[in-house]
Amino acid sequence: MNLQRIWTRGAIYLILLAFAAFYAMPIYVLIITGLKPFTDVNVTRMWELPKGLYFESFTQAWTLVAPNFKNSVMITVPAALISSMIGSINGYIFAKWRFKGADTLFILFLVGMFLPYQGILIPLVLTLQFFHLYGTLPGLILTHCIFGIPITALLFRSYYAGIPNELLDAGKIDGCGFFGLYRWILLPISMPAFAVVLLWQFTTIWNDYLIGLVVLSNPVMAPVNVAVKNVAGSYSVDWNVQMAAALIAAAPTILVYLSLGKLFMRGLLAGSLKG
Amino acid sequence: MAASPQTITRRPRWRRWLRTDMALAFLVILPSIIAVAIFIYGFIGWTFYISMTDWKSSVVDFTFVGLKNWIRLVGDRRFQIDLRNLLFYAIGFMTQCIVIGFILASLLDQKIKGEALFRTLFIFPFAVSGIVTGVTWNWLMQPATGINLLFANIGMEWFRPNWASDLRYGIWAVSIAAAWQFSGYVMALYLAGLRGIPNELREAASIDGAGTWGIYRYIIIPLLMPVTFTAMVLTGMNAIRVFDVVAALGGPGPGNNIDTLALNMYQTTFNAYRFSLGAAIGSVMLLLALFLVIPYLRSLQLETER
């Protein structure tokens, strides 16, 4: 019995380690290839560690994607902040002010979360052109904010739904109205929800490719993921530079994930509608 | 707020309503409602309309031509390849995500030392963009090196697939890269589901003589059906709209071997300026997605009403 138990435990760890190796493999290759100089990037020695630490690939990649990296910061930070604020007030209303039809409306919001953007891209371009926002950063920020309305409302709604109504009733007795309840009761205890939503929106918007590609058609203005794709797509760029560029583009979300993994998990679960 | 004394003044009901906090709530959410109504629902209708016009250059042309583009699309070779690829990709991607996700979650649920570390690693790819995923796997899947080199090193030189550049099986290779990115998410869903199953249930089953397999077969897997359903919808939705991973892996590839509806739509519209045809492809994607979303949301609604 005991021996069998040891065998099963061993097998479980072995399988887990095998999967761990599979998941780590691309990350390993990404890092070691990025750290190699061009002369060491060889198809027969792909898996070997670099002979030293060479950062020339990174400096080379950085000159290629730096402007786009800055664009991504300028898009992602305001878009994540604004959409979180919109989501907070919408979630408050969906959770605590259920006017007639609010639940149906909420379901209709959620549908928007799932639809493929290809189904709305052409009208989006026409509309942005009409308002002279096409090809501009504000236009892309606006688009991300609007497409973020469903998910942010969902995340905040489930957070606020867990806050007892008695708390709000007490506020009402003290004379708080719609805004007062939000400002003085809910907002001060909303920080955990804000953290989850900000993190979620930051990751989603930073990692976006399609909307950035379409709305900012000019490669100079494009966000960093579009630039990385262009770098990788041109045959003149070497593997080490490609990997370094990919790592630069991935760094912000990786750092955020590694430092705030718990919050990320919470967003992950709530984002599937089942908390 | 209590507004009952004012009823005496006999204002019309809607004007009384306007003075309430409920009205204020509605007014505050109204801009969001309008934005969703226009940018999602309005645009969906608009896309369907464009798919029935004759807009095929950089000059907007809204001449109504009925189902002309749709008929053209049905006979289009590339579109047919896309549907075939969607089928294969969906099967490969969904199976990998759900099977691997379930296995990993079940293993991690066995009081594992270093569980947090494993979990962090498995979910890690989900924090990385589809472009970075595609670019990295493109390097790993180079026929002359990468994974094939690993196989050669363990004495399996005969196993040298062309991965994403394989004319027949390329789309399966894409599904591996995409599943690497997404399966950790499915694992997280299953893990949360497993943690929600009370231990008494398992204990009761094992007292009744059920072994590990029996517990999984008759208790855990049936109880996790809602999670599986969620995972199927989420992965299915992802299969319909897969774009960035494919683009970074060199899509549409030789002979459109790894082409997808999303890539076809983008290129048809924004590279070839065949807007109406692109809108028709986009509409097909919307219809496929609605096919998945509506039963899902219906199930959620039933759940909340219960």
C-alpha cells in the first residue's frame, strides 16, 4: 500500500515536471536566444546557453521597437484607468440600482464581451474616420474604453454584489444619495476590485494586436505588439533580435503577472463569469 | 429616497421618477448603454448591411447587391480552406486546452509541494500576447532546428515534421502554440471548480468503496460539467477569432495552409480593400460566435434565476 502510494506520488510529480518543462520551453528559448550575439545563433546549437551575457540584441531590438513601446504605454495606461472608472460606476449601478430591465441590459452587455472584433471592424473604422479619430492615439484609447465596458462592468458588479445592502441602507439614512453612497461607502472599499480590473485591462490592452493594427494603420504610431510582428515578419531581422523584441514587448505584462499573480487569477476566474 | 409627500402635487409619474436616485442611476449608465448599443449592436447590423453592398475599393460604395458577396464567399476557395482549418483548429485547440487543463488541475489538487510555483508557470503564458507566443513558437517550430533538434538529440531523427509550414497539418501545429498560451487559463477554471467540491463527497464515495478512478468518473467529472461547458465556450470562441498567433506564425502560409477566417477577413478588407466581402466574412464569424454565446448566456441566466 505504502509502496504504491510512493509510486503514485512520484508519477504525479513526474508528470507535473514534464508539463512544467513544456510550459517553460518557449520562455527558455526566448531568453537564451535574446541573450546571444548574432554569431552564436545557430540552428544546431539552439538549445545551448549563451557563452556570456550579451545585451546587443536588446539594444538592437530596442532601437526598432522603442517608439512603439512608448505608444503602447501612452495607450494602455489611460485606457486602463478610464475603463476601470467607467466599469466601477457601471458595476455599482448593475449591482445596487436594478432599474427595470437592468438584468437584461447586463446580459446584452456581456454578449459584447465574446464577439469577434472582425464583425465590427469596418463600421469602427468608418466611425472613427467620421470623428477624425482614425489613426490617432485618442481614437484607439476610446475604442479600448468602449470595448472594455462589458468586462469591467462584470468584474465590478460581482465585487459590489458581495457588499451587503445594509451598508448602503445605513448610508441612505445618513442622507447619502446616488453619488454619496458611491463616493463615501463603496469607493473607499473598492481598491481590491480596482486592482483586479486595472490589471486585467492593462494586460488585455497591452497584448492587443488586432485593434491596434486596424485603428493605427501607420507603423510609426502602432503599439508594440504590432511592431514586434513587423520585426519578426521582415526576413532581414535575425532570430536573436526577434526574440529580444518579443521579450521587450512581453516584459511589462510578465512583470505585472509575476508581482501580482493573485489578482490576475481573480480576474481570470471572474472573466469567465464564474467566480 | 422617500418621496411620498410629494405625491400630493400630482406631477406626471415620469417626472416624479426623474427626481429619484433610480433615475440618476439610469442617466449615469446611459452613455455606456449608448456606446454599447452603437459600437457593438449597431456595428453588427452595419457589418451585415455592408456585406450586402458593392463596396470593393477604397471608395465607399453602399449600392445594395443582396446576397451577392455571400454567394461569392461560399464558392471561394480560401473561405472553404478557412472553414476546414477552423474545424481542425477548434478540435485540436479545444481538446488540448480542456484535457491538459483538467489533468493539470487534477494533479495540482493532490496537495502538491510547490503548487503555487507550478500554477504560476502554467498560467504564465496567458500573460503573454498572442504575437509574442507566435513569434517564439515560430522559432521553436523551424523545421531545421527547435523542437526537431530536440527529437534528433534523443535519437528520433526520423521525426522531422514541418510544423506550421506543413501543407496538410500546419493548422494542428498552430493549435499547439495557441494551446500553450491558453491551457493554463482552463487549468485555473478547473482548479477553482475542484476546490469548490466539498471533501465530504469524496470521502463518502471512498467509504462506499470507490477508488480514485471511480471518484473521478462518478463524482468529480460530472460535478465539473459546468466548468467544462464554460471551458468549451471560451476555447470555442477563441478558435473562431484566432488571429495574432496565426499571423505571427507566418499565416496565411503556403497555400493558405494555416489561414483562418479572422486573417482572411483582415486581409480581404484592409489589404485588398474588398470591404463588402470582408464584411461577409466578419458576419460569418459573428454568426458562429452567437451560436456559442447564446446557449451559454441562457444557461447563466437560468442559474441566476434559480
